[in-house]
Amino acid sequence: MMLMAGMLALAMLSLAPRALAHAFLERAQPPVGSEVTTPPQQIVLTFTEGVEPLFSTVELRDPNGAVVPTGQPRTSGDDNRRLIVDLPALAHGEYSVVWHVTSVDTHKTEGSFRFTVR
């Protein structure tokens, strides 16, 4: 009986990280806090786990705080950890990116960062 309880506890602990998993931002292109000399044509966000593009948003704000119209978020081919948004031509200045994603296991996360076009 004690052995069975120990095995059950071990099995539950091995599942805990998966149950608590969330899609956290691993890297971004353009990089978080970067200064780029060429305006990016896309924002590419890579997360620690897969995301659902239909339930995710990426908002870009220009140096004046106005929302910049972008393409719809989509994943990259068979890599659902990469969320891509097409951008219009960007002028010089500091831009803010605000993202809200729903991971494939339905957890929601959000964040923001800035980059500057020089």
C-alpha cells in the first residue's frame, strides 16, 4: 500500500510541470529593447510552447501611441511556437509591442516590449 501511494505521488509530480505550463516569450524579432536600422517587415515571437493564433493578438503602437494596422497573427508552418505578424512600412521611432497569447493547453499569457527603428 505504501509503495502504491509513493508511485502515485511520483506520477503526479511528473505531470505537474505540464499542467502548470504556459507559453512564455522566449525571443522576439526584432529583439526586445533593440535598436534596428532597417524597419522590420514582420514581428516574430517565439514562445516556450505552442500557441493558438486564432486566440492570440499582437498589437503594435507607433511612437505617438497610435495602433499600427498589422496582419493577422499566424504560426510558422509546422512550428506553432512561432507567432508571426506582418507589418506595414515603419517610420523611425520607438514602437511598443503588446501581445496576448493562448497556448495550445489553453493557458493565457501576455507581455509587452519596445524596439526602436533608427
